[in-house]
Amino acid sequence: MEKEAGPGAAGVRLDDPWDDAPDSDRCGRDRTAGIADLDAPAAAAPDPEPSAADIYLEVHRSAAFREVRRRYRRFVAPAALAFLLWYLAYVVAATTAPELMARPVAGAVNVAMVAGLGQFLTTFLLTWAYARHARLRRDRAALDLRWDTQEMTRGLGR
């Protein structure tokens, strides 16, 4: 295929499949005006069922969705801030207090090595805590939202 063949040469769709509004160009003309829908009757009544976009917006505005997001934020924001501060403290201490970081703790192991291993340990502990929090506080509610959304959108693509 040549580059100059144009966007329609390979059957590529440039319109957004999630957009319910008619496709129009910059001048306001409707580019789909001459295209007839072969599956629908000529004078079909508007579909009374909500679109998938409407359903997802309804779920997004629901109290259950807001609760899942609130639980997520209440864990992630403090955990991320605490880890970032711990990491910055390690970097600042390593650059501004090399004599402190070089102080031996046990044999050849110094404070810098202990703090560096503490970074790895903190990463694993934070990952475990996140997974546990998600399993105990968010997964059931998120799964319920997912099932509700799938039930509401079932049959829309027919």
C-alpha cells in the first residue's frame, strides 16, 4: 500500500466508534448525510434504550463508584506520599551526610546499605499492603459495579 493512497484505502475508520454524535466536518456539514443505514428501516423511531456512553456515565456518577474511588484514594495518596518522602530522605541523606551513611552498623554493613535494603523491603511491603487493601476493601464493590455495568450494556450491540 502506498502512503498517498489515503485513509480509506486500507479500510481504516477514522471516526470514533464511541461517539454517538453525527460525524461532521469543520464547516458544520454532516459527512454522514448521504449514507443510508441498510439494516434499519427508512423512518425508524429513535431507540428508547440508553447508549453505552449513557450507561457508563450513570455508573461513573453512582455512589458505589464514588465509594470505590474514595477507598482507592484514601489508601494510595498517603502510601505514595510516605514512600516518596522515605525515598527522598534516603537520597538527601546519601548526598548531604556521607559520613552518617558510611557509619558501620555491623561489620562491613553501613547505614547506607541498611537504608537501601529498607527501600526494597518497603517496596515489597507496600505492594503487599496495596493488594491486601484492594482485596478486602475494593475488589468486591468494583466487581459488583462491573457486573451491573455488563448487565446494563448487554444487548446494546445488536
